[in-house]
Amino acid sequence: MHLSHIMASGMGGIRTTGDLVAWMQISRKMKLLEAKKYVANKLGIEVIDLTNEDVMRPLREDLGIGIITSVAGSPKGIRAKIKIAELLEIPINSVILFKSQV
């Protein structure tokens, strides 16, 4: 697996922002610190809060960018990925493919 995936898992993955940071490392070839700063800026939080589940859980719910435990009516799957792609301003292949078929 990519080093990015390992780093994302260490940050808590979808529980916090590890998945978002990994997207930036992979899609934009950003170094870890640069990716963390970019994501924190897009989310409107401090870098230190990226690993805080108490901050990230409600923020992820509010933004509709996916959480581990499903909440009725909240975005999950491709809906969450679409929101992530829009938030981070990155192309995600599955989102592009989905939109091309709609």
C-alpha cells in the first residue's frame, strides 16, 4: 500500500481526516504537512484538530463527507465522495465516472 494509506490509518482514517489528507497526498503529490495544512484550511479548522475525533465527527456530519457509523439520512458511499471531491477541489475517478453515467 502507499505510504499515504499508512499515514491516513494512523490519523484515524475516516474517523478524523486521515482519508482526506491521504487524498491530497495521492492526488496532488503533497507532502504530509502540506496536505494537513490544505485540508485544515478547507475545513476551517486548525491542523491540530485534524486528529481530534470530538471535533471531526460533528464536522464530517455537517459537511456530509462520511463517517464510520451510519446516521439515517446522512451521505455515505458515492454521495460522501462527491462532497469530498467538491470540498477538496480534486478529481476522484469514481465520482467522475458516476457523474458521467447520470
